[in-house]
Amino acid sequence: LLDLRVRPDAAGRVMHATITAVADQLASAADLAGGKVAQLPVVVVRNWAHEAGDGGAAELVMDRAMDLFP
């Protein structure tokens, strides 16, 4: 997860709720690169600076109080 809260957006406004699931975005990009009908078994992602998280999949479960779409 990439926590962007308290950082400014492109217009300079402070973000309050943006936490990005980077692995999901990389998987989506790989799906687009590999294509559904091309049947490419592997897509290689290069030059991604990986940062280890604090926990496992439990990190992906958002606290209900922070959820904008309960």
C-alpha cells in the first residue's frame, strides 16, 4: 500500500483519503500488457522500487470509519 494522505495532489491540495494498492495497479497493467487473447503467460515489471510493508494481506482491509463507500 502506498499511503498518500497528507501529501499534496497535482493542484497543491492536501489529500485526506488516498491510499493506493500498488500491487493491484501493477497486476492491472500486466493484464493490459499481456492481453487476454495473446495468451502471454508472463509479463515482466522492471525498475519498480519495492518497499516492504508492515503486515500481510490484512493491511488491505480498510477500517470501516475510513471507508468512503461503506
